[in-house]
Amino acid sequence: MRITALAGGVGGARFLRGLLDHLDSRPTDPSGGPHEVTVIGNTADDVTLHGLRICPDLDTVMYTLGGGIHPEQGWGRAGETFGVADELRAYGAEPQWFTLGDRDIATHLMRTRMLGLGYPLSSVTEALCARWQPGVRLLPMSDDPIETHVVIDDPEGEPADDGTPAVKAVHFQEWWVRLHAAVPARQILAVGIEQAKPAPGVLEAIADADVVVLPPSNPVVSIGTILAVPGLRDAIRATKAPVVGVSPIIGGAPVRGMADACLTAIGVETSAAAVADLYSDFLGGWLVAPGDADSKMPEGVTLKAVPLLMSDAEATAAIARAALDLATELR
Ligand code: GDP
Ligand code: CA
């Protein structure tokens, strides 16, 4: 069975870990073939800091599936040290709100060096995964640089003549990490996305899939940006494979993180149904938490209620199994 999943960082990676655990317990599909999982990773969180190109979501997937992740935190390396960060701080190097661990820096050095030699991000990611052996084919959504920027009020800026307050755009990482998404986002923009092309293999992975899965990743800045890569959403609409998703919203709130601030910025309510509505042009099945079962879902979407907290490996594998079972029902 060929499974293609779209994924952001922590939510996506945890779900994928559960998916692989579930598949490990069933090494072949009913036809006797092996399972192949392709992950299309969000690259719009990417940022250049201290001259290093950082791909937080790709790395979270790679470390989580490759056994290098900090387990409680859900991102960054296990057993990390911060000698370089301490030295940078001693130099007063900005930005100080984003700390890179020493082990993690090695990944960014490798990536930056290869990009500098002219390799596309997809080749770089493949090379990094040769070490981590994540058990999936990890593809960046695009080889072209795309960066999510957030437009916020600028209290220091001059208001316009008509009194409209000044605004400024900050990188998504600054809004998320430094400002904790507590400053209202007036707009969320994926800079560079209009000119971007899907990375090699991405459209094929969607067209040739037996099932397309949307893990419980952020619907705006993870899944939303992947779908906004030109041609990608059309490919998902056109694929013959059933598309099933897992709600990142339980009982009107995101489980971890501040996805509600992103949904508010695009004028969408924080509910399982409203997120399903964002995908209604292609979504076949939607897993929601038991308490959300009676919400009004978009027409044509088959709803299934199961516990959706990825509290441990077993619970997460059960969610993945429920997603695949729902896809089988739809096929
Ligand atoms: P990020 O890039 O690290 O922010 O991670 P993702 O975009 O992949 O996932 C973030 C989303 O995961 C958030 O909107 C959370 O609501 C969702 N999430 C995190 N943990 C869980 C969980 O245990 N269950 C469900 N259903 N969603 C979760
Ligand atoms: Ca992310």
C-alpha cells in the first residue's frame, strides 16, 4: 500500500510515528505488497539564522522517525547541549529568541553546505535521511524557498494619515517563538509560494497513492501552506485515492500550540468542523474526537469519532489505524 501524508512538525511527526508503528505490526498489505510511506513536509517555517538554513518541520519529522528526537519536547535533539548558543549569546549575536542546540547545528551545517554547493533541498533532505533512516520517503513540499510571514501591528511605526495603525511583517518563527502568537496576526502570508513548484516526486506521490492522509498538523501554517504550493491542491483533488484527515482540534481548542491564533487570523473558527471545511473540496473522511461527533461537518465528508489524543505510542498507532480503516471504508 502506498500511503502519502502531508505533515508539519510535532503533530505531524507524532502521528507518522504512530502510523509506522501500526504498519510494523502489519508488515504487508492485504495484497501481500510492502507498505511505502511518502511524507510531503512543510517548508514554509524555514528560516535562515546565523547563516544557517533551518527546516524545522522536516527536521522534526526526520528526528522523530529516525529516533533522534527529544521525546518530551517533541522537537530538537535528545541529549542536546548548547555550547554554541552560549558562545553566540556572549557575542550578543541576534536573534536571541531562537536557540539552536549543538547537535542540531550539525544538521543545519550539512544542509547549508549542500545548498551552497547547488543541491536542491529535496536532494539535501534525502542525504540527511540517509543517516536517520526515517522509514519514509521524506520530500520537502518544494525546493523553492517559501517563508511564512505574519503581519502584526507595529506600535513604534507611524500611523497612516487616516489613523490606521502601522503594521510590520515578522517571520513566522518570530511571531510563534518570540511573541508566542499572542500578538494578533492581521495576515499570514507564505512569501514566495506563487512562484514555487512542487518538489520532484510530490505530485506523483499524490497521484499514485492508495491513500492520502492529513495528520493533525496545523491547518494554516503546516497543511495550509503545503496545499498552497501551486498544483498541489489540484493533485489532491484529482487523485483517485481516498483522502482522510485527523482533526488537530479537540473540543474547540488545539491540543498543543497556538493553532487557534492562526485560524482566527484567516477568519476561521477553531473547531473540528471548520477545519474540515477548509479541506472540503477533497476530503473523504475526517476523524474527530468523540465530543466533536455531533458537529456539523461539510457535506460529503464521512465522519468518524475516535479518541484523538496522541498520549502514547499505542494511542497514536490506534489513531493511525482508524485513519487507514476509514480510507478502506471509502475505497
Ligand atoms: P508544528 O509544525 O510543530 O506546529 O506541528 P504540526 O503543524 O504538525 O502540528 C500542530 C498541531 O498538532 C496543533 O494544531 C495541535 O492541535 C495538533 N496536535 C498536537 N498534539 C495532538 C494530539 O495529541 N492529538 C491531536 N488530534 N492533535 C494534536
Ligand atoms: Ca511547523
